[in-house]
Amino acid sequence: MRIGIVILPDDRWSVTRERWVRAEALGFAHAWTYDHLTWRDMRDRPWFGAVPTLTAAALATERLRIGTLVTSPNFRHPVPLAKELMTLDDISGGRLQIGIGAGGDGWDASALGQQDWTPPERADHFEEFIALLDRLLVQRETNHTGRFYSAKDARGLPGCLQEPRPPFIVAGAGPRGMKLVAEYGAGWVAVDGRDATEEKLARLADVCHAEGRDPASLSKTALLGFSETPMASLEAFRDCVGRYGEMGFSDVLVHWPRASEPFAADEGILDDIACDLEAANRSA
């Protein structure tokens, strides 16, 4: 079981830098930040951009894998996004993972002035978005004219350090989303209390088999902290890790403890967890 951590981009880098450095020192396998323009009830509070934050994190760390959680079509276009991700992969020395999903309702969904998409419209956008992003990150030159996105002589030089591109960790819990996981994903990410269940794991396996993909080739990540409280105590953390491991998940993500909600917890729990991470890393 690999343990990762989500660090919200809600403080200035002078504060946040130490969290990324400490996440690596504590032994977390990977660390992520949410790719939003703003988020939930934090709309009128500080919030910084994901790609610049991850670029700074890449320069502040050496081993830690880093990623977006999740990049979506809500306010992204595949052409400039691909260039940013290729650059971030280079700066990080090939440590980038791309969490990618259809996005959801909320402030991001209408920030560019568009009407909120219906669920089928959101799925339509995501299918074209992920397919084009895949091509842009792999090919030297891309041309595409689609329903929602176009690319004309878009260059992908010099290309990603990771070949053929950084791994996509795909959020998709419905039939269409899981099909994209099987087609493009190196892994699947699901939220606790909603999609991170044995039933959804079994459904994903069925979709993979139907698409000719071995489900064992996918990492399965459970994003905790929405219905579970893994940072309440060391016992709660161990219980969550154990249960999700037994379910079949290869990774779990917890949130950096904050002084207030969301994800309020005592930062001291990180020192307790570090001992478990050290033992797990020695075993691995």
C-alpha cells in the first residue's frame, strides 16, 4: 500500500513550501494539489494555481512524485495544458502524475462564462479532452478538429521525460468514465463514501476485461477525508489503510491537516504516521 497526501494550495508559498518538503521527508510516496480556480466554500478565501504550485514543489523536493488532482475540462484547454504538463514533467525530473477527470458542478464550471454542462455533456467533453491531451503529450505535432477542441500544428517538442508521457490517474466512476480509465489510465482514483467501494472495483475490473485490459495493471487510489476521518488518530489512519488495502486499493490519499475545516486535524498526527511510512518503505 502506497500512501500519498493532498496539500491544498490555500496558503502562500512561503508557508506551503515547508509542507511539500516535509511530505517528502516523512516518507509519503506521492503528493498532490487540487487543480481548481477556487474550491467549494473556500471561494472567498486564498487559493493558488496548481501548475505553478507543483512547479515550485518539484524544485523544493527530489524524490516525491507530484500531481494534479484532478485536471478537468472545466477551465482547461488541452493544447496549453499539454505544454505546461510537459514542462512540469521536465522540471520535476519525470516525477509528474496527472490526475484527470471530467470535473463537476461548482465555481470552476462557469468561471469562463459558459453555462453549466449536463452530466452527458460533461462526459462528452471529457472523452475528447483526454484523447486529445494524450496525443499532444505523445506526438511531436498534433492536428485535431473536434466538437469541443481543436489543435492546429500544435508542437510537443521536446516531449516528456517519462515515456510515452506522464501517467494519467483517471477519475471516472460511471460506465463511460471507467472505459476511459481502461483506455488511457495508469490508475484510477475514487472518493471515499461515494466511489471507493468494492462494488466499483469489481465494476472497473469488468470494464477492463471488456476493453482487453488487465485490471491488475491499474493502480487504484482511494481519496479519503470526505466520509472517513483517517487523520483523527493513528488508529484511525491504520484502520483506513488496512480496510482499503483489503478491498483491493493500492494507494490511499489523505489530506494535510488544517487548523480549520475542511480536513481539520492536529499536525502532530504526521509524526505518528511517519513511523508507519518508514516501516512500509523499508518493507517495499
